[in-house]
Amino acid sequence: MTRFGVMKHLKQLEEAGLVVTRRRGRQKLHFLNPVPIRLIHDRWVTKYTEPWAATLSDLKHRLESPVEKVFEIYIKTTPDRLWQAITDPDTRAKYSFGVQSRSDWSVGSAIEMVHPEANLVIGRGQVLEVDPPNRLVHTMTALWSDDVKNEGGSRVTWTIQPVGDSCCLTLVHDQLSDGASAELYGGWPMILSGLKTWLETGELLTTPGSLKYT
């Protein structure tokens, strides 16, 4: 959809009173206006059909709205060094508790997540977007347990933004099913903390919480 098309659509929603706008500097923010939407609901949905409508709406939401997990951390390093730490398998193993991510990091290439010491392939994926040293997007299918195997594929997005002499690293793990096992995303805080510790001190993270992932 073009930007012009989006603007035209938003203008129609604004004129209909379904969307309200606010200016914030050079930005124009759009907010859903719940009042007229509620009036439509009250007019067309009777007290007898409301429970059915609510149930079907909830079912649709659960089936069509994947879970999204967002993690953000500031690391005192350069974008190039941070990118190298994310994509180099040997460096990755230092802060990911021995796990390497192997790929040539070109769009369409396969990714294999391997634990060399245990001789195990714990995950596979495919590279979707590459913009070094700013953004990396890839799929992930976890294989380390029956629970996560049943979850199927998901998506991981790494975004690097320079901030002074540091970088803001945002990791978004999305396209997760509703009620997805915490095994899929529960380790990211420790991995990112290990990444920060390694880049800033050259040492490994050895907190009790991190050792359970080794």
C-alpha cells in the first residue's frame, strides 16, 4: 500500500470520527476513537447476540494475533562490533552458552543453531532481511525439546541503533503462537546480558541464572 493510499484512508476515518489525531512536533499521531465504534456496537449487536459475538471475536483474535516479545538493551560498543558479535559463530558461542549460529547471512540463506560440544542441532531458520550493521531478520524453528518442536516457526528481528558512544539493541521475537512455551523466548534476557558483558568487559556471564542455559 502506498503512503498516499494510507493518508487517504486515514483521512476518511478521521472525517468519519473513527480516528482522532494529535500533533506532536512534526509527527501526526492517529488514535482509534472508541466512542462511535461503541455506538455502532450498541446499535447493531443486541444483548442476546453479544455473548456470541464476543466469543467469536475472541476466537478470531487468538487465532490471528501471534504473540510478540520485545527486549531492549544498551551496550557500550560500535554498531560494526555488535553486528560481528551477533553474526560470527565463534563470538556468538562465547555469550550464548556454547551455541553457535552458522550462516553466510545473505537473504534466503539457511541458519543452523548448533551446540558443537554436545554435537546437537538445536534450531534452524532462514535469513529474511540483512542490512549490516543495522538490521537482521530471520526465522527460527527450535528443536531442543519436544515442547518447542511443536510450536513451529517464529521470527527474530535484531535492530541496532547508535546512541552516542553506545548502541541500543532491540530484539523482537514474534510470530509466536498464543500461549507459546516460555522455552522459546525465556533465554533472551540472559543471552543479551551475556552479549553486553562480553562486549564491554571481555568476560563471560556467570550469574546463577545464566548457568542453567549452559
